[in-house]
Amino acid sequence: MSYIHFDKTQLINLQYSLSKELLRTNRAGSYASSTIINTNTRKYHGLLIVPQPLIDDKNHVLLSTLDETITSNNYDFHISARMFAGGVIFPKGHKYIRDFESDPNPKITYRLGQIVFVKEFIFSKNEDRILIRYTLEDAQNKVTLKISPFLAYRNTHSLSTASTWVDTRYREIKNGISWQMYKGYSRVYMQFSSKPKYTHVPDWHYNIEYIREQERGYPFTEDLYVPGHFEVEMKKGDSIVISAGLKEETPSYFKRQFSAEIKKRIPRNSFENCLLNAAEEFIVKQDNKTMIMAGYPWFGRWGRDTFISLPGLTLTRNDEKSFKEVLKTMIRQMKDGLFPNVGHGKDASFDSVDSSLWFFWALHQYSIMKGKTNTIWRDYGKPMKQILNAFKRGTHHNIKMHDNGLIWAGEKGKALTWMDTVINGKPTTPRTGYAVEVNALWYNALVFSLELAEKANDTTFVSKWKKWPEIIKDNFNKVFWNNETGYLADYVDGDYKDMAMRPNQIFAVAVPYSPLDKTRQTMVVEMVKNELLTPRGLRTLSPKNPSYKGTYKGDEVSRDLSYHQGVAWPWLLGAFADAYLRLHGDEGKALIKEHYTAFEEEMSEAGIGTVSEIYNGDPPFAAGGAISQAWSVAELLRIKWMLDNK
């Protein structure tokens, strides 16, 4: 039995099966995603979702789904399932599903009377192409498989509406057909390993419903274009492989290619292997650039998320090459000491105070995990100095080192830290001023840089900066520490000190060079442990706070109000593990291991085989947000590294 497995009882229960989602990606930023019964519940679901550089360079759903019918003895078995207005499922193909496995690729088994039919799919690792294999495992007579492709041709964030502008023409190709719904888009090439019969019957299917979008308060119905259908005969033991991609291929190779793609995968046969598989899916290579996708299905490239995720996604898998390639890509985009927080190129936004400081942290982790301290200053000293100098003299968004050595940042309508939700132009967690984690990262970055510069005999840099660590450390304690509460302020702006119990202060203990003494480190960790630690991460606000919101649900505004007001984030466990193991050493490993292994049960929840973006702060700590988040996966892998190596 597969490590991730669902049986008939679970699969025909729509409330259960529609809550389990699949994700498969390639190394070029494309992906396929749906539920485990292949019923799409999000606008982000589809079989072929790829970037469209001639449109907007964002991901677009080209092939949404397939309608599949098996005909035997003049009886039609409709094995697909879609949802229409009012939650009506049609056809009801899920009732035929008997088994689902996910090792190494998704495999669904259907039983139709005496017919046993298997569907598998795998996304090509290096091409924008999905391969789908159908096998007739048992049948008394020949059957006919009828396939109708449902095309969307729209941005993942939008929905398709029936249009008279659609190009209904098609081209015949080897064992298949190609279409291009709209000018400027890529053509989709659908081919079969065995020659099918194609019937061109252009039509629209209306009002297909996506319940997850409805729950999230967004438009949730769309129309999909069906150009025609394919038919192919099969007998017991036959397998047919369908390829849907952006270029014409050689059909005679499809079966071998399917098997070859499987061999390239790490088996999803254990918790750790699932994490390793998930880690690979975030690393994208495009146009000689290597990037980190922050999360699927709707996040793109985020600077902060990139640096936080980078050590866990690459170094834990001994992939130093990707680590360095990502840094190279990011450094090229640096401007005035800042990295793009969202987007890239002309669409880049630099509204983040901490992304540049996480760059130092990622390098620091590299030195810790790989012991390459002697080469870091040589390879990265220039951008490190540029960032430090920019922060010292001041850069965009009022980011500047004050005379006390601390970093102040803030601008009306902007949320510059990782707590970055904004509603109607107003940050939901305003943190203008001195933010605690920003200044902990700043102190650590400077001490680390001085250590590297001294080893490299860079006397000019050392003489310029050597007085500042003690000044920063002293003022960090004066500004943030509160003797009455026994923990650190979350941020300070003038005379105002925000004493909300939040997880950001854990970084003052977690960074390799802490500005706190041992006593204060212990007090911070204990407070965070007692009020914020959950089995799924650290809460973003203590339940004792009247503003606490422990569940993430509702429309966009409702969700944003809870996003950093109590919801638990798995990535914060990495910092907690750093801090806890610093204080407790080997004796602390039992607690950290307990929280690491607790995520194994999540391999069969939400995004199966991966880890979600967030979880409710209240029991039973249900998953929310993106179904697969880079820093969630990365920090769990880094925690595993800590348990094995510290």
C-alpha cells in the first residue's frame, strides 16, 4: 500500500475528498493541481498551468480538466466529476473510484462493474507538459475511451467567460490535435500514444462552480471551452498515454517517457521524502535565472520568502548549486540596498525592510550548515557592504539606521515587515518604527559581516563598523525590553511600545548572534512557548490578547484580519527550534522532534504530501492559505537538519 492512500469510503465522501488537493510542478514554474478525485474546486486548479510571457508573464490555466467516458456494451460510464451551480456534481464519476495512491505519482483506480480502469498522471520535470496514462486492467470485452478537453486560457487569478472571440480552428498533428483559443497565447498540443479518432464539435460548458473560491468570497463560476472529443479503443491490459503540452512530441515515446519521469522522482514513501519532493517543486529555472516560488497555487516570487526558504530547500538536500544560483539571481535585482519583495524586473516592488537582512541570515546558515565561511566574504562581501551602507545612510520607505544604531522603517499605507496585510490602504498590523525582528536580524547581520571581514583582513570595513555592535546591542535592550512583562516589545515608535505578545521576538534568540543575555533569552523563549506554540507552528498573537483571532475563514477582509492576529505559521517553528536548542541543547531535542513529527499527519491533509501556508491558532489547527508553502516545507527540513546535526 502506498504511503499516501485513500480508500473507497473516503473518496466517495465529497466533503472529505474535495478537501484533499494534489500538486505537481516542473522546474520552469508550471504546474498541475486538482483534488484527489480530479474535481476542480479552485480557479487555480488545472492540468496544464503555465507562464505566458506574451500575455503578462504570469501563470495561466490552459487545460483545465478532461471529461472521460468509458463505453462498454453500449453503456456509458462517465468517470469524471465537475461541480455546477448549487453544488450539483455532474457527472458523478467519483462514485466509481475505489482507490487512490500517490507514490510516486497520483494513481486513481475505478471499478465499473467488471471493468477495472486506472488513471495516472505525472508532470514533466523539465517541460511544460503533463502525461496522463490510462490502463484497462480488467475487462471482458473491448471498451471505448472518450476524452473531451476543457480549455480555459486565462490567468489563474481570473475566470473564463464564454466568448465569441475564441478561435475554434484546430490543427491536425501526429496522433492528435492542437488548439490556440486566443491570439498571443501558447498552443496546446494534445497527442495520444495510439492514434485516436477526433471529432471537432466546438462548444462551451457553462457555470462550472469552484466552491473554494465561493468560500473565499470571490467570483466562483466560469465557462470552459470544449473543442471536440477523442475516441480510442482499448482491450484488457492496454495502456494509453496522453501528452498535453506546448509543443508537438513523438507519440511513440510517450510510454517510455512516462516511466522515465517516474524514475526521476524521489519516492513519496515517507514523511521526509514527501518534504524533499515538495522542496524541489519550489525551485524554478527560467531564462538562466533560478528562483524560489513562495507557494502554490497563487504565490509567485517573493524576496523575503526566498531567503528564509533557501537554506532549507537547498542545503538540507546538499544542493549548493541551486543555493548559489538563487543568490546570484536575487543580487542582480538588488536596488539601493533592497531586494524585490514581490515580482521581478519592471514589475518588482521593493517594499520590504527585512528581505535584505534575511539575505545575511541565509548566508549565515550556509556558513553553519556547510562550513564555507572563508569564501562568503569573497563571493558576497560586495552586496553585503552595499546593503549595510544603504541602511546606514537611509534608503526607500524611510528605512534608516538611527544614531542609536537601530533600524527605523515605515511609510503611510505600507506594511514593510512580514506581517504585511493591508486593507483599504491601512496595514492590519501596523509596525512602523523599530521592529523587533528587523533589529535582531540587523545586529546579527553586522556581527556576522565583521566576523567575515576580519577573517578576510578587510581592515577598512572593520574599522568603519566595529563600534556599532555594542551600541546596537545596548540600545536594543533599552528600547525593546520590558521588565514588567518579562519579554520584548513587538515594535517601538517614539514613546509608544507595542507589547502585544507576538512571535517576532523569538528571532532575537534564534539568530546566531543574539543581542540578549542568557536570562532574557530564556524568558522570551518561555513566554513564546507558553502562549504561542501550537502543534502547527507559532501563533501570530497570544490568545490572551483581546484582538486574537484563532480561525482563518470567510471573505478576503475577514481572512486578512486574522492572518497575523492569531493564525499559526509553520515556518516560525524553525526560529523557535533555533532558540530552544540554543538554550536546552540535546535535552531540548525531544520537544522539537515532537513538533517536527507532528506534521507527518499533514501529509494526507489539505495539500497532500506537502505543508500548507498557515493553520488555525485554535484546535484542531486546520490548514488554510496556500496548499504548499516554501518556507513551511523549508523550515521543517531545516529543523530535521538541526535534530541530526546539532
